[in-house]
Amino acid sequence: MKLPVVSTDVIGPRESVENGTTGFLVPSKSAEAVCEALLKLVSDKSLREQMGTKGRERIIEKFDRKAIIAAVVRHRLSLLKERR
């Protein structure tokens, strides 16, 4: 969708958001940090567009759905082989 992300710096977002490039990762439980990051994006159209474009490029490059599904299937099959 080419939108920048503001999320907490926890497992999940930490692996998909490149802080300062595709969005902002802020400390969990910090409303102040979330507001600060959102204000940066609201006040800077160029930054929003740049981060959104970089985020889309990152998702296409690193998170291909077919590749992820294939990796999960391989993993599950390896688990089944170990049980035998």
C-alpha cells in the first residue's frame, strides 16, 4: 500500500519494519513516542512517501508469499520426518 509504519519495537514488527527507513519502531507502552512518530509523518509528506515506497520495496524483496508458504511447508515436513 506504500504506507509508512508506526509500531512498537517488539517481535514481528522488528523483523519487518526497518526503523527510520520504512517507518518508525517506538518503545512499547509509550504513547508519547507513538505521537512523536505520527507527528513526524503527518508534517512531512516527502518523508511519508519515501518511507512508504521503501516499505513496499522491502516487502516485495523479503516477504514473497509463495516463498514463505514453501518454507513453512518444508519446515512442517521436516518435523514429520523427525517423528518417524
